[in-house]
Amino acid sequence: MLKLDELDLKLLGLLQADSKKTTKEYAHRLGLSTTAVYERIKRLEKNNVIDKYVALVNKKAVNKSFLVLCHVKLVQHIKEFVLQFERQVQQLEEVTECFHISGDYDYILKINVSDMEAYRDFMVTKLTAIANIGSTQSSFVINEVKNTTAISL
Amino acid sequence: MLKLDELDLKLLGLLQADSKKTTKEYAHRLGLSTTAVYERIKRLEKNNVIDKYVALVNKKAVNKSFLVLCHVKLVQHIKEFVLQFERQVQQLEEVTECFHISGDYDYILKINVSDMEAYRDFMVTKLTAIANIGSTQSSFVINEVKNTTAISL
DNA sequence: TTTGAAATTAGGTGCTA
DNA sequence: TAGCACCTAATTTCAAA
């Protein structure tokens, strides 16, 4: 595990907020030269502290702003069925997140679609078509209070 | 609302997967010239189809891989209290997502911390310190089946 | 196609183990 | 004195027009 100093953490904070600034800009904020920053970034990339760089798209602009959190319970918890469920969920394009969780329900899924009709269609033809699903409970998102990809360091 | 054609959607797909490729690379994949791609990207940025570019960090590498989904119920739903709760949650660095949802619980929060002890500390000193919280229910993430920032277009 | 700016590389200094 | 993190300066590549 790579050891990160204070400057690395600050740099990661800046990169998580905006990865398209110039090295010069980060250097300025950190009080370092561009080369020093450049080398730190390369080190963070090589050691997989930085997974990747991505564009975040505006869900409204692409008409995918209807968000649903769906709790799922399986019928049986035989390894084979569990793995099959997980494999199939990964393939569903509407599902952006899926977590196996403790508690009453087995999984919670985050689903991005255009509207209620699209959600209904997703449920009927895709999700509940997966074998071994016991019950589901859909929670519709009324408001996104907070939604960030940045981890506080 | 900007109209997006097939090439825009493909380009957004590529940018959501990896925003650090060269324009030439995207051009090659789309069968366009670099200039055409460059102008499309600028258009997507200007029209806020692309919100921003960020680095995604590896949670394990920064010791924040203990993930909890916490359901929260408020005592009262008076506007003033609701807004206060939302404002305070936004300030909590451990909370990366917070959605106001339909159903039994009012909110669901995604919390990134280092371990159970840090979570306990978060609950005791931060979350339940917020006024007007009725009850909470924590679901610990056993496995991340899927977790992507890319919206399927 | 051209130009300017930014990324990247090269070479060298000083600190610390 | 070996290794590391840093610097400045030179070079290459790319975005931008």
C-alpha cells in the first residue's frame, strides 16, 4: 500500500473535484513545481490510487433523471444462484450501482431511467426476469440532496 | 435541451469510460476527424451535457472502503426541519450520497469510512447529532456488485 | 495546417537515511 | 552514498483556431 503524504491527499482532493485543470494550476495550489506535481500524479496513477478519469454527464441533459433505489430479496442463498443474480445485474445498463447488504433485504440497486414508464418496463422485462428474485421494494428518489464521487481524505 | 445524435451518445460513452484519451483516439473510434470530435466535446461541455471531469480514487488505497447505506426517518416533516437536515447532511464529509426517497424511510445515505469504528464514531458524533432524526437503520455493504458513474445512453 | 500552450522528459541539486 | 523529491530548462505533443 502506497504511503500518501499531506500533499498527495490535497492533490487527490483537487483531482477529484476537477481533473482537467493544468498541472501548473495544481502546482500553484500546492506550492510545488509542475514537474513535482506531474511526478506525484504519475505515481498515484501507477499505484492505482487513482482508478481512472471520467466525464460526469448531466442526467437531465440525457433524459435519465428518474432515479429509483430498489431493494431486492432473493428466494434462496445458494452460492450458484447468488452469483448468477449478480452476474445478470451487472449486465443491466439501467443499474449503475448494486450492493449486497446486511439486513432485511439482500441487495440494493440504483436505477437510472427516463421516467416511470421506463422504470416499469425495466422491472417487468429485465429485473424480475432474473431467476431467484423473491421480492422487491422500490423507493423513488424525490430529491438528490447530495451526490458526489469525491471521497473525503 | 440540446439534441444529441448517435455520435454524441457514443462519444459520451467513451468519455464516461475514460476522459483522458486523446481527441485523436476518440476520432478514430467514431470515424471522425479530430476537429469534429473536438467541436462536439466543446459543445457538450458548453451545454452542460458534460458536468465535469473528475479523477476516481481507489477507496482501498485511501482506506475508505467500509461502505454503509443508512436509512433515516425524520420525526417531523416541517419544511424548516427538513431543509435543516438536508443542509447539515451535505456538510458531512463521510456522506457521498443522500437521497430523499418515497417509502417507509425518508432518506437513504451512502457513507464511506475506514472501518466499523469510524462508522460508529460518525453515527454517534455526527449523524445522530443532527436534530429531528427519528430513527436510523444501517445496512452494511458486504459486496459491491456494480458501481459505475457511467450512465447508459 | 499552424501556433501556442501544456504535457513530458532530461539533467542537476540538495536533503535524508 | 544511494535514493528520493524537488527544481529549471529543453523538448515533444496536443488542443485550439
